[in-house]
Amino acid sequence: MRTVSLTSETDLAGWREAARGLLLAGVEPQGVRFRVGGQGGLFDALPPAHPGESRDPVLSEESGGGDWRSSEAPGAGAAKTLGPGVRRDERMEKVITVPRAFPDLAAEVALHRSEDRFDLLYRLLWRVQGERDLLKVVSDRDVADAMERAKNVSRASHKMKAFVRFRQTQDDAGDRWIAWFEPAHRVLEKTAPFFQRRFTTLRWTILTPDGTADWNGEALSFGPPATRDMAPQEDEVEEFWKTYYASTFNPARLKTRTMQGEMPKRYWANLPEASLIPELVARAEVREREMVAAPATPANPRLIRAVAPVVERAAQDAPPPETLEALERAVQGCRRCPLWRDATQGVCGRGPARADLMIVGEQPGDQEDLAGEPFVGPAGQVLNAAMSEAEVDRSHAFVTNAVKHFKHEPRGKRRIHQTPTTSEITACRWWLDAERAIVKPKLIVTLGATAAFGVLGRKVAVTKERGRPIALEDGSTALLTVHPSYLLRIPDKAAAAAERARFVEDLRAARELL
Amino acid sequence: MARLDLRKKLEILADAAKYDASCASSGSSKRNSVGGKGVGSTEGMGICHAYTPDGRCVSLLKILLTNFCIFDCAYCINRTSSNVPRARFSVQEVVDLTLNFYRRNYIEGLFLSSGIVKSSNHTMEEMVRVARSLREDHDFRGYIHLKLIPEADPALVEQAGLYADRLSANVELPRDEALERLAPQKDAGVIKQAMGRVRLKVEEAKGGRKDRARPPRFAPAGQSTQLIIGADGAPDAEILDRSASLYGGYGLRRVYYSAFSPIPDSSSALPPSKPPLMREHRLYQADWLMRFYGFSAPEIASASPDGMLDLAVDPKLAWALANRDRFPVDANVADREMLLRVPGLGVKSVNRMISVRRHRTLRLEDVQRLTRGIDKVRPFITTLDWTPGGLTDAIDLKARLAPARAPEQLSLF
């Protein structure tokens, strides 16, 4: 058994150099132990990279390990391998490659406080020479072990970002912020840059038993281990922080296990707020019982006088509104069908209060539902383009929908359009009729089957009755065409262009009917 | 009225803000204080700086600007008719507290809400002033979450979005009818419209055509909302439908569920009782299933005939128990979608299994190393060396898999 001495607890560079030499020398993982300390520096720890060179003094043999020099002497043991599957000639070229994920994993594992972390890394290094995909087999015992340690290190770093508490001090140059912290693993150097980025404009020092990090406003430097008494013992703002901590706690929801899982007791000694925990927990049940048992009290007359007015809810049996403004308000309270529930708002028509031309679509879509205006989404753009091509001025037309609320089905972060049922269209005719009564159009162009149903009150095959003026009971005329969103759904380009041309033609016919 | 000292104000206004469950400080744009005049950074991952004994994380200084309120919402500690002590911070006091806490590394930033004083516009203006001062006077680059007053002028909401990382308007009650009854000054439609406007602004700031100048950043950490559980009669199935609708409609990052909790001086309109914490927990699990596991709200609800999630087992296990004909699945060939439906397998575990099985055939032992516990998984999968046999269809399977201890909420008294 050989022992490699590394110069410090986080001497990854030393390990790497030594491991490389050992690997080239074909030393199997069970034949070597890595330890920190002992005499000799980093580079002394190097075993000879070339077999047969003089032995490194720091690489010691403990028991029965003395064979490595002789066995690796030139010419000896021709079939020696450096690990499963690595042939001797590759070794002679001294090419050691590792999977891309290995260096990062090793850097994390090296910071773990376990004694055997470097041994584990050497075992992994040895194995990946033959099993190139080993790191992807995360269920492998060694890989799972290394990943677990890396996770603990990463967690320790994260907890350091969370639990360091600075105290304010003054020196000749002004404010200086000092913290004493005991990280679960050796993450000081890994984590210090985070504080540098966060507190670039402050001068701060973090003292830990592993070492010290200092930011003087310009450079980050690391110093020797520190002790608790080197840190300031108080900070007046801590009393405010403790007040906040105690007040933001809800005694009716005691879950101390969850708290301890996330804020393990090992950190409590350096968290000023943690001293409050025992009392907060002890009193929680009493406080909760008191809250539940306390009778309701009468309101303070001085405050209640200032209470805001109650929102006026629309009456369901009110007569149809007679202005567009009143109609828009009233639609928000509509409960004639269930579509209001999942929609943002009822979307009424837009346009002049008196218009010769009314254009009726199906229902608001996703964008219209949010914006509260009809035809502002993709179908609206198609409509606008077609109208200007047909020389129909949208600002002179009243544009609305047969159904005022957006019917849809949620799918993840999107809403999928659904066609309204006949009962929903029928329920909403009440609003469309009210709009027609106010706007009094001479001509109504309906877009698609829903709109035709909403205007005519009967099921219609748009393709059959398209383009033919239909007299309506109130003396106006209806003209049926397709919905612009239909044009967006035609996959074949030529067919889409032809359909679009027909749509423009229909709008042109409408203009001529006016 | 006697002037309250700052610590007393902090006590009152932190206590008044704590019923909002949101604490996230994650998912904003990455930035730090390098090259700036102030302090602060957000690097993507949120940081919880402390945990209180209720198991909730303390990430932001969560306070109200004031707990005076002209709205009388029965479920709220700050309603007009409540007799809690009242206090009001000045804009400068909130700014100073935030910076003092931030420099000591107590917090990731500020979560500012407020009771409505004078008017919705006045209140929103004051909140925007705090955020503006932090950003412009102090070059503060930490996290800011501003509560929206839905009734406020949309122009103020737009300003709030320029300074805040996240905006939120609380829907509060799953049923709009209940909101009308319990919060007579609120209008569910107005809340939804405010959320709709935020979604449009967020999308505008993010997307935008490349040939145009990029619009200014707007609430880069998006928006969230909160539903109070157990204050109206809405069953879980209805709550999940509501959530699905909110996620789809407003691109919410999160819907928070807050078990209705007894409050000091509670209203006689609501029965005082213990908060349904386990129910809240199950709703969060179901919410996760909708967002990361490909379940729809109706699917989750289908496993519970009465519309309430089973408190004894998690909703994925409940679904699997009700759909045993879909199991066991072969861990070595099943697609990702189906593996995500196996009880006890999380997204990470599934990803790892898929990665590993490219290189070796999974044994039960492999799956065990990739998951937290194998007991819940075992009846629902087959591996190279394992088949559950009759276990999948065992009549007492639920009893075997349900945790032995009573749900947490019952164990307190």
C-alpha cells in the first residue's frame, strides 16, 4: 500500500499530478491511499511519470506495495495494463483522457470533508480509462457515491450563500463587513466569488475555520484559517432582523421538521435569528389556540367609516343596454352561459356607435381575451389586410363577435381555442342583438358558421350561402363568408392564396352593397 | 396617535404580510453589482436565507407598506373591520430596511405589498416609489417582488414592471362567487384583466421582432398568484381546474396555495379552524403533476370521485392505483411520458434512468439508487430482475403504500 501526501485539504492539482503518475505506472486503486499533510510539497508528491525512474520519496510504501517499481521497470510485465482496456503502448504515449464531465465532478468532490474523497476520485479515474461511459451510468456505486458527494458540496456552497451573516464594523477607510461562518464542506474559495459579485461595492471579509476570504473592493484574496473571536460580536440591525423573523412566522403552521431539513442545526450557532426558535416553537400551539378561540370583535367605527364602496354587480334581468359603454360594462357581469368563468373578460365590438357596416366574427381569441378588443390577434391581422385590399375602411365598420367570451381549453402555458356550442351562441345572441340595435347596420358581414348562426339564428352551411345577400327581419342585409382564421389553417399555399382572394372578393362585394 | 418606533412597525407589517405564501426569488434576469454603484445580484437560482419553524423559507423581506385598508375582505387580517394594530412605513423606511438587511446577507430582496389606503392608485404609486428609489437612487440589483393593486391605473402597473422582477395579483378565492361574497370591494374580472395586461407586457418585453428596438425589461421573473384553500367551498378538482386556467391564460410562473389559517381577530364570516395543511400539500403535488409530469387537471381529479384529493396518498399514487391496467411498465423500454407516471419516480430519476439504460439494462437495484425510495415504485415497474406479479393488483396495495403515520395536520394536537 502506497500513500500519497497532498499539501492541503483541497489540493486537487496535487492529486491530479500524482494520480496521473500513478495511472501511468499502472498502480491499481486498491494499492494507493491519498492523505493530506506530511512532509513534502505538491511537486514532491509526483510519482515518476516514466517507469523505471527514481522513486519519489513522498510516495511511501506501507505494506506489500513495493512491487510497483520493479513491476513497471522497462521490459517487465509486458501485458500490464493501466486499467481495464488500456494497452501498454497507449500508456507509453502518456495520454490520459477523461470524460468531459470528470474534471468538474472531481473539483466538487475534492471539497468534500470525507477522508477518502481523493481515493474515490482515483478509483473513478482508473475506471473511466476502460469504461468511457461510466459517468453516465449514474446508478453505478462509485459514480452514485461521487455524485452524492458533489451534491453535498454544492449544497454546502448554496447554504453558505444563504447563511453567511455580515456584521458592520468601521475602520479608517469606512465601513467594513465581517462574517464568521462554518461551512459544511470546504467551499470558501468556491463560494467567495458569489459574494464578490453581489457586494462589489462593499469591503467584506468572511472568516472560516478553513481559511479567510477578503474583498477590499478591488481584489479577492484568501488567507489562513480564522477563529470565531476574530469576528465582531454584534450588529445593531440584528435586533430588527430577529423581530422580522419572529413576526413572519405563522404559529398556526408549525412544521419544524421541514425547517430543520432546510436549515440544519449545524448552522444555527452562527445565525442570530436561530436563538429565537425554541421559544417560537414552544409558544406556537398556545398562540394558535388563542387565535381560534378568540371571539370576533366589533369593527373600529373610525376605520369602517372609510371603507371602499362595494363593487356593483350587474343584474342578470336588466333590460338590454342602450349605449355601447353601458353594454361593455354589463357584459362583464354576464352569467348567461358558463364561458365567463375561464375567460379574462367579455369582449364587445369596436367601432362607431352608428355604422352602416357590421362585421361579426366567432369569439375573442387568446390575444383578444387579454386585450379586451376584438380582432387584435393573428386572425385580426388577416382581416385588416383583406379589408384594406378590398378598400373597406375598418374605422368606419363596427367589428364584433357572435360570442363575447373566449371559449378554450388550457394546455400547459397555452389556451387551445374551442368552438362554442349552439346553446352558448344562442345565449350570447342577447348581446349581439343589443349591439345591432344600437349600431343599426345596413349590412352585416358574418365570418364563419358561428357568426352566421349568431346573426341568422339558424344553422347555416356557409359554403352554400356564401356571397348571396340575405334579407334580415330588421330590414338589414346579411352577407356570409368564411372566418379569417380558416385562411390561416390551409396548409397548401396555392389553395390558401385562392381562398384568400375569394375572401377579399366577398369583402369587395360587401362594399358594393353599401 | 402615538408614533410607533421602527421595530414595532416592522413587527406589525411583517405579521400582516405573512399570509402571502409566495417567497420565490428565482428565475429573473441574471445580473450583479460589478460595475455598479450599489449592491445586489440575481443569478437565476433563488436563495432561502432562513427558515421559520413553520417550514417556510425567508428569502425576501416580505412586508406591507401599510396595513390600513379600505377593503373589507373577510379572509384577510388587514380588512377594515379587523382590530389588529395598524402601522404605516414611509417609503424611505422601507428602502433603508431593505438595504440594511441586504448588506448583511439576510435577504435576496424585497416583497412589498400593501393595504389599500386612500385609493388604489395612491397605494400603487407609493409602492412604485419604493421600487424606483431602490433601483434609481441606490442602484439596487437584488430581487423585487411587487404586489399589484388590480384596480390601479394600468400605467402604474407598467411602471411597477419596469422596476420589479416579479409582479403578482392574488386571485385569492378559487370561486368568483365566493370572492363577491367575502370580498365585496373586489372584482374577480378586474384581477384577471390586470394579470392579462401583465402577460401582454411580459411577452412584449421578451419577444419583439429582431428588427425593432428591444422594449425595456418588464418583470423578468414573470407573475404569480395565490389561492386561499379552505375559505370557500371549492373542492380540489375545481381548484385544479382554476389553476390550469390561470397557468394557461396568464403564463404564471406559479400558483401558490395557502391553507386558510386562523388569524388574530378573525371574521365571524369564516369558521375558525386549523389550516388544512395536508390538503395544501396535496394541491402543490397535483400542481407539480400538471406542470412537470404531463397530467391534466381532469385526469388528476378522476382518481378522486368526490373531487377531493386523497390525503392518505400523493395524487400520482392515487392516479396509479385507480389506473392499474396501465401498469406495470417496463423500466427498460417505457417512454419518458409513461415513466413520469410511475409513482415514486421524479423528473430527475426518470431522466437518469433514461440516460443509464442506454448503457446498461436496469435492475431493481439500479432504480433504487436513482430514486428516493423503491417501495412506491416497485409495484408499478418491471426490470431485468424484477416483476411485481400480483402486487400491482393487490387489494391492499394502497394500505401497504400509504404512510403509517397520520397526516401531519392531525398530529399537532
